[in-house]
Amino acid sequence: MISFPQTLQAVGGARTGLPPVHLLDVQTLNGNQYFWSDRKIGVVSALTAVVVSYLDWLLSAGPFTFNRSMAADSGSFRVQNVSGTTLARDLEVALTASAIEGAMFIYRYWQADAQAAWMQTSGTLTFSGGTPSDATFKTKPLSTPAQKDAPVEQYSETCQLQWAGPRCGSTQPTECQYSFQTCQVIERPMIVLNSFEQNYGEAVSNLVSPVLNRTRRY
């Protein structure tokens, strides 16, 4: 069950009031921060925890798709690119100076007179295209297990860990032979133990066989 603050409940039930505002906080990989909204407003930033002036560059936010599973949530933002000089527009300058690909974002659907958000989500941004007047960004979750690269290892009777490395943990002066028998930290080896026997003799399986009487009566 979603629980809203009392301030939101009071505002949500009123017939009149301020319309909600879209707030987008962005921090790029090189540390630059941008604060965009669909109107100019001064609000406490979710990134800095201080009041900042949001630029009215955000043209649209959403639609968003949320999943109660490991499926990735998704959404999109469209940002204007019309202000600036004739040589370089403001958003273009920001994109050129910053590593916007993979930048972290926090989006809030903010109710100003309640000082609370109806919805908040976070993740990373990826550029998905644009025109001379705007740019569109798709969202990606902060953590996607499917995108995590596992260590390059394979099933083997030879240990895959580097001797005396962090994952191995050995402090012995002599290097092991990368086998289970020579392992110095027995709880950590990356080894598949096999015990194969060869030269099996033939044997008759002990199966229950029904007795059939094929005698025909005349």
C-alpha cells in the first residue's frame, strides 16, 4: 500500500491549488549538475539538499513503466534545445561539456504547496535522439543484474583464482598447484570436483520382470 504524507492528502482532496511540477535533477559522470523543470521554480534539490533554481527546459516527462520484479523500469525525458546563442545552444553546450551518457538522475512529480512528491524515481540517462530544438533521453535503472559482467571463469578441475589474490586469500609463502589437493584456503577454491571411474564391468540390472505364460489352450 502506498502511503502519502498528510500534506499531500490535504492538497489532493482540495478543489483548487497549485498544479504539480516536474523536477529533474541530473549529475553527470564528471560531476556537473543540472536542474531542469517544466517551469522556473526554486525547490530543495534531491541531489544537493539546498534550494536551487530549476531551468524551464523540461518539455515532457514519461510515460514511465514500473515493474515489481527484476524487469527494468523505463521512462523518458524530452529537454528543449532552443535557448542560447546562434553559434551554440545551451543544451548543446551542456552535452558537449559533460558526460551525459550514464548520468544519474532523480525525477520528482512535485507538489509545491505540499512540499512533497507524488512520485519519485531515479536511475541513469542514455541519449536516444533529438532534433535541432530538443533532445530525448531514455532512462535505465541504477542496477541491472543482466548488465553485470561475471568474472571470466569456466568449469574446470583447475582453480580459477589467482594465488594470493583478494579472492584467494592465501598468505602462504609457496604458491599452490591450483588443485583442490594443494589448496591453502580450502573454503575458497573455484574448482569442479570430479570422481570418474573407468573400466566398469558389465552387470545385469536388478529389474522386476513379470513372468508370462504363453501356453495356449485349445
